[in-house]
Amino acid sequence: MNEKLILSKHSFKEISNKVDKLYDNFILESVNDHCLRMSVFQEIYPWHYHKNTDELFVVLEGKLQIEIKDNETIIVEPGEFIKIPANTIHRTSATVRTVNLCFEKNSDDTIFVD
């Protein structure tokens, strides 16, 4: 195997600094059947759950609030992470600009609830 791999590194800070919307959520990279998403936002995301996938949130900047239906509200700050198991009804919100990463399966199984 004489082919030279072309690898490139990326900066979370440089990518997030380019976002100027109140809400943006996008895939940074796919790895096998999972993806790494970045969310930059300052608002409330609706109540929902994921039938077939856990989510792992990692906060880089700001303060992520995760409300769990009929349960506690969790505050996740920079340098902290939390796993939300599949089938857990939740919603995220932020009152200040917040940047978080989310590791999850590539499949889109977001189910919104009232």
C-alpha cells in the first residue's frame, strides 16, 4: 500500500465562530454508522426523543439545559458531557450562545412530542 493518506484536522472554535444564526445544527463528520454533530444555539428545541439511538452531548461553550420529561432538568457546562438514553423524552435550551457536540447514530429517528 503506497498511497499517501490525506488527513485534515479541524477546529471546533473556528467552525462555531462562523455560525451567526440563533440555531444551527449540522454534521461535522461521520464515523461508521455514527456522526459527530455540532449545535450552536440560543433558544429552545422542542420536546422529542430518539427511538433507536442514545445521544452523547459535550458542551464546548455556554450552558446547555436539558429538560427530561417528568424528571429533572440538567445543566451541562463547558468541559462536561451527558448521555441521554434512547426513548428518553427531552428538550434542550440555552439562554446564552451555547456550542455543543452530539455523538449519535446517523439514522434520523427524531420523534417530536407535544
